Amino acid sequence: MRVIIRKTYEEISLAAANLVKARIKKKPELILGLATGSTPVKLYQELIRMYQEEKLRFVFVKSFNLDEYYGLSSDHPQSYRCFMNTRFFDHIDIDKANTHIPDGRTKDPEEFSAWYEEQIRGMGGIDLQLLGIGSDGHIGFNEPGSSFSSRTRLVALDAQTVSDNARFFERKEDVPLSAITMGIGTILEAKELILLASGESKAEVVAAAIEGPLSSMIPASALQLHPRVTLFLDETAASALTRKRYYHFAEESEQNLGRELF
């Protein structure tokens, strides 16, 4: 697990975008796992800039999103399909037929979830999965108590998640109470993971996920089990870590050995 700490949200977003760019340059047909919410917005903006100014191509990339609210149609303004189109896909050369987001209106969530997993497997698995972290430690919509072996499924949302996401809706009562999400086991099968976290409100849960024990009550702690994880944290999100000096030292050591960070 590599922990990259920068001063600002803008700096971690740029660093993470550079990692994504490096992976696409190495493998133009990258299978990319994507996330929504406020945290990855600047990263997507930077990737759009790279497409427009640096000729970064997405034409062969295929993507799978982590989750979608259950009950929302794809054209609902708060659906994650709408979010991805307006924030990212509409501004790059990706083929939208190659972008996959759970169907929030499926009549059979169990059948759909099995199909979604099969689509991922059929493309050889996700090469690089982007993650954020909820204030209760969730990744995707895997709430505290989720099994580390869980698969894509319909889940009930925790009251904290509903409260946190209410800012995106006109009324708290409009926030869906369930979602279809990739499971933790699904996420851990990606070949590489990156997680971004920003802000003081994430500091305690970030420390618990990175430096605390493995616990289903902190779903993001499962990332400790993955062999290839990079966490991008701004200084406020990293403020509760006890080993910040070591993480800076480890990054400097890699650079001194002539290794490329990404």
C-alpha cells in the first residue's frame, strides 16, 4: 500500500490523473473502474484537459462504475449515469457503448448483479479501479458490516450515507434508500486500486482504514489485503495518520532509487 500525501485536493487529483494517464498510455484498451461523488470531480476534469490538450485517448477504454442508486432512471439528474455523462464521458472520445453503470431500474437486482459481474469477468477483469471513501468507511456502497467477500448486489444504505448524500438532492427525503453496488470482493479483484480522500472530515476514517485493524465495520480496511493500492490524500485527510513521516520517506526513497512514481 502506497500513501501519497499532498497539500491540497487539487494536487492529489492531478497526481491520481497522472497515474490513470500512465496506465492508459501503457494499455490503451484499459478496463477502468470508476467512482462518483464530489471527490473524483477534479480528477475527471484533469483527464478531460489531458484529452483536449495532450491528446490522451479513451477510444479503446472500457469502464465499469461501482454503483448506482436503486430506483433512479438513467436520465434522472442525480443518477450516476447522468453524473458520469455530464462530468466526464460527454467531454472525451470514449464510446458510451463501452461504459457500464448498474441499472437502477432493473426489476430483478439479483439477476442483474450476476450479469454485471459476468460482464466484468468477460472483459478480463478491471485493470484500475478508482475509489473514494465514505465518512463511515464505505467503498462503493458497501456499508459497515459488509463482507470482504461480498459481490455486486442490492444493498440498503446506512442512515449516515443518506445524510451525507442529501446535499446532492433538493430534499433529504428524495435520497434513495438503496443502491446496486460492486461488492468488496469484486473490488479486490481489480488488478490495481487507487483511492482519493480529501478534507478533515475523512481524517479519522482514513487512519482507521490504513493503520487500523481489518474490520468489516471499516469496509475500506479491506484495501490492506490488496497487493497494489495507492492512496492519494491531501494534508487534512492525512492529519490523523501516525506514520506520515514514513509515507513521505517511502515516496522519497522510490524517487531516489530512480523508480517512476506511477
